[in-house]
Amino acid sequence: MRFLATFLIAAALAACTSTRPEPGKIVLSNATGAVLKSMAVGEARKEGDKSPLRLGRIAPAFPGRNFVFVRKEGADRLPKQAAVTWQLPSGAIRTVKVQLDDVLKQATGAPDEALFFELRPDGRVVVFLGRVPPQRP
């Protein structure tokens, strides 16, 4: 009985520490139809954070193109919440926070899998998993 209890506790601890697969690429997509001065995605700032994790930044951000960022092997885990920030041609800066938990639960870790952050014309940011073909050498 003691062996069974020890085994169950060990299995529960292993399940807690196991890591889920994550996409190896981050994609910024400007679907607004306008050229933006910049677009960036990073970990949503928490009070007291001095340097949140940056996932990708482009400047300028042309519409209709996907900007792919390959994550390094052994990179920090993706945050539960991200902030997408963009600068309009007028210079105004906008930020939207998005939850990543539900999307990341679906990740498989496939080599061509990517986490997309798509900025829509109405200022919404849609986050989804997609595929990015391998880049040519």
C-alpha cells in the first residue's frame, strides 16, 4: 500500500513538472490594410516587471505579410498572456492583451507549427496556431 501511495505521488509530481509542447515559431500578421510604423508582441507586463519577454518586433509592419520569428531551442516558456503593441502612421500607440492558455493547449510542437498574432482592422488581435513552411537556406 505504501508503494502504491508513493507511486501515485511521484506520478502526480511528474505530471505537474512535465512540459507541454510549444510552437517553435511566432508570426506577426498585419491584416489592417495599412502600413504600421511598428508591431510587437511580448509578455504582458505585470506590475513591477522591468523587462518582459519579447517575442518579436517588426518596423515597419506591411499589411498582408506574415513576419516569422523562429524561437531558439531552450527558449523560455511562452507566457500565459501576451501584449501586442502597434504604432499607427499618426504615431499613436495601441496595445491589446491576449490570453494564450487555450491556444497553447492545442500545440503539438510540430516543426512547422507557429503561434500567429493577427491584427485585424477593428483593432482586435486574433491568436491561433497555424503552419509555416520551412525557410529556404
